[in-house]
Amino acid sequence: MGIPVSSGIAIGPALVLSSGPYPIPQYHIAQDIVESEQARYLAAVQHAIAELAKIESDTQTLRDISIIFMGHRFIIEDTGMQEEILAKISQDLVNAEYALNDVMRKHRNKFQALHSKYHQERVSDLEDVENRILKHLLGQTDRGRENWDQPAVLVARDLSPSQTAILPQAKILAFLTDIGGKTSHTAIVARTRGIPAIVGLGSVTSQIINGDLVIVDGKRGIVIIAPDKPTLEKYERQKIQEQIRRQKLQELVHLPVETLDGHKITLRANIEDSSEVLLAMANGAEGIGLYRTEFIYLHNPDPDEEAHFEAYRTALQYLGGKKLIIRTLDLGADKDFGLDDFQGEKNPFLGCRSIRLCFEKINIFKKQLRAILRASLLGRVEIMFPMISSLEEVLRAKAILEETKQELTKANIGFDPRLRVGIMVEIPSAAITADLLAKEVAFFSIGTNDLIQYSLAVDRINPRVASFYKPAHPAIFRLIKQTIDAAYENNIKVSMCGEMSSEFVIPLMGLGLRDFSVTSSIISEVKELIRSVTMREARQISAHILTCSTHEQTIEYLAQVKKT
Ligand code: PEP
Ligand code: MG
């Protein structure tokens, strides 16, 4: 069992990716090719030894360095280790890359457990040696990658949001990862693309081998490897039922988003890329409530003003007059996209993330602000600052926006002077001081993914603490209520763009929310919930929830009233 993050059933062959510099194919081999597989392995070892001998001689004048490579050569030449790897190939009938990785991993784990500096260094030596042999093995064959030709269930230790976003979607049936949490950005990307995904499985990469038939039940978080016939047939039937349900949800797309007693609700979509606007609209979104613009960095590590402008222009063009809320860069934490800026931060979620980075790098921030301001003439644009923790930060961000406006005016560049400015309420201090912040902005958007993480001190991507990540914790409902009340008292708009609304939309409506932005693939499901109650019922449900003392009580109650 893992953490279910994107529902749906997938059935298909596995494609296992390693987390190292090389993807390590894993597959079974036939008995009659054991010898040739062992020979392939030994040839790679010979290449690696020759390579190391050459580096050793090239670095002879640099004694310290030369010794390191000599050490690596000794590791490779260690006959005990080689025999283990050859035996693994013949006994388990597995390919050379997998046998090498498996044996080396066991040795590395042994060293790692010793915790001394000396042994940690040996771990890196072993990694280096393994990668060197792998390079030669993979150079000789493309096996293992050939499976990319057919759709597969992708299995990996971890996938960064950037990897997830650029993988060939049409070929991915589902995602399975060893680590990750429900609102990790990888999970969000999987959900947006409607791909079933389970994360936090612990050691799925060592349990599944390339080509194994697997069933993924993304709703329950269950993975079945090499299913028997009755199980396979059961899931095939469920898959058909799921398709029928999808069709039913599809019929909801054109129906109004309103409660049984006619209260209108706005449902917008969260996107990571302008191209997703079309999908969002097709799913019935009434605009974009959260554009995660940091994903522009995925394709371009240093986007200029034009790259930003182009992204916003495209989104607005697809939106045809509907609203686009552009969130300024939320780079950092698990969205560091390999940028040097974040290397070495010990607590990235508490680090120089988001608006803090923008304050530090005013030029990057202003580049984006200029592009947003220019785009404001092309459609209904609103701007939103993320990770606000205090009034000073709101004032500072607004001051930089004002400065940018003045610069544009001086340069005779047009923008909409009435561009509305909002903030994300995703840090407890912002929710607690929402009455103060509301005086300075036109709207709040409640970001529960982070609000939960920061309120309950639970890392949103760490599966080990995933059970402590409790959206229905009374503290969360209280903070949300406080934020909504402050917005109403100060006559500003309030919406929610965190993932929580998908499950708790009814009590959230009861608390006063009328505006939500969700992953576009679940718009119809949320709409179905909204259309199943009257506002009076929603209010009764939220009133009861405010009396619950624990997350579990709330969940139980909601299950009873069958409204979630
Ligand atoms: C949130 O924190 O709830 C949110 C919507 O932003 P992100 O998931 O991008 O951090
Ligand atoms: Mg956030």
C-alpha cells in the first residue's frame, strides 16, 4: 500500500527507472542467454578497468587523485564482488545492469549503516564504480528502453516535478514511486494529467522488474504485481466501470455549477502550463484560478520577459475573456528545477522559496511583473503573490509592483492600471492575521497544500509523515474559517486553490467559500458534489465539523452524511 494521489486503474507492463544518472533497465533473461549476458557484463568491466588505468596514468603527477582511481580499479577487480554479480545473473535470471545495481546496493547499504566518514566515502566510491560499469553496459545495448515504445506503468524511486512534466504522457499508464506525498508537486502534475499515481510505496523499485505485469489502483493506493487470472479479470471489469463513470462525469461538463437550491459556485482550474488551458476549458473550468508560473522554468532555466509574456499571452488567447490569475514565481522547495540557487538548503520548504527568492532577486521578479502587466491589456488578468507570511511582505511586493508600473509608464508601455492584486493564504501567520492583510489586497486564495504542511509541521513530500498530514484537523478548518471571515468583513474576495477542496468542497461551501480552483481533471467530480446538496445542508455540515475535535471524527462524520 502506498499513498494514493491520483485515482484511476491502470493495467500494463512496468518500466522501472533508476534514480541514478542512468536509468537501470530490469528484466528477466532466458536460461540460454545467461552466458552471453555474463560475457556482456565482463566486457563492460574490462572497458571500465582500461578507462580507470588510463585516468590513473594521466593523473600520475596528481598523486591524491591518481590514488582515488586506483582504489576504484581495485574495487572493480575484486573477484568476490564480480562473482556475486555473475551468480546473480545466472541464479535469478536477470540482466547484467540489474544484477550489478542490486549487488552494489547491498554493499553500499552495509557501508552506509556504519555511519563513519570513512565508510560514507566508500559509498561514493562504490557509486562511482557502478556508474562507470553501467555506462559501458548501457553503451552496448538499448534494451530496457525499447519498452518506451509501448505504454507502461512508470516505476521510479522519485520523480521530480520537472521529470514528471516532461515524460511522454501518451506512453505512461500510471506512476509508482518509492517516495513522495499527496500534495507533492509530482502528485499534482500526475493528477492534472489524469494519470493514476501512487507514491510513498517504500521499495516498489526493488519489487518490480521491467516488463512485470502490474495493476495500479490509484484510488486505493494498491499495486498488484503479476496478478492471477481472477484478479486481472476483476480489475479489468473495474476499469470498464471506471470508463462508464468517466462518461457520466463528462455529461456534467456543460451543466451549471450550483447547489440543489440554485446557489452559484465558481470552479476554475489550476494549471502549470499555458497549453493546459484548453484541457481545463474542455473540462468545464470557468477560467484559471492558479497559474503556477514557476513551471515556465522547466523549459527554460532563465526565461526573459518575452518568454513570460508569451506564456501569459497564449493562456489569455485560449481563455477567450475568462479570468486568469497569475501567481508570481513560487520557485524553491520541491520546485527547484535543478537551479543552483537552492543547492545546499537544509530545509528548502522553510528556505528561500517563492516570494522570498523574488525579494532577493528583484530583477527576476521585475521581469515577470513587467510581463504580467503588459499581458493585463490582453484579457482578464489578476496577480497573486505566494508564500506571504506578513503584512510587510504584502507591502513590499506591492511596492515593487508599483515601481515596475512606473518604469513601464516612463517607457510608454501600456498596462491595465486597475490590475487586481491578491495573495495566497498558505502560511498560518497569514491566516491568523488575515484581517490585517485583507486591508491591502483585492482577494485571498487559500493554499491548503502548504497551509496544512506549515500548520501541522508535516513535510508534504515525506511519506514517512504522510499520516500526520490531516486536512480535516480542526486547526485547518479554524484557520480557513478565520480567513474567510476576514475576507467578508473587509469586503474582499476569497477563494481556495489548494487540493483540499476536491474532498471537502461541501463543508467549505458551508463555511462561506463560493469560489474554488482545482486540478482540471477533477472539475466534474467536484461539480457533482456541489450539485448534490443544498446550501442549507452544506452549512449544517460545516457547523457540525467545527464541533469535531479530530481529523478522524470529521472524516467519519462526512462518510456518514455521504456527502464527500
Ligand atoms: C498550495 O500551497 O495550496 C498551492 C495551491 O500552491 P502549491 O501547491 O503550488 O504550493
Ligand atoms: Mg503553495
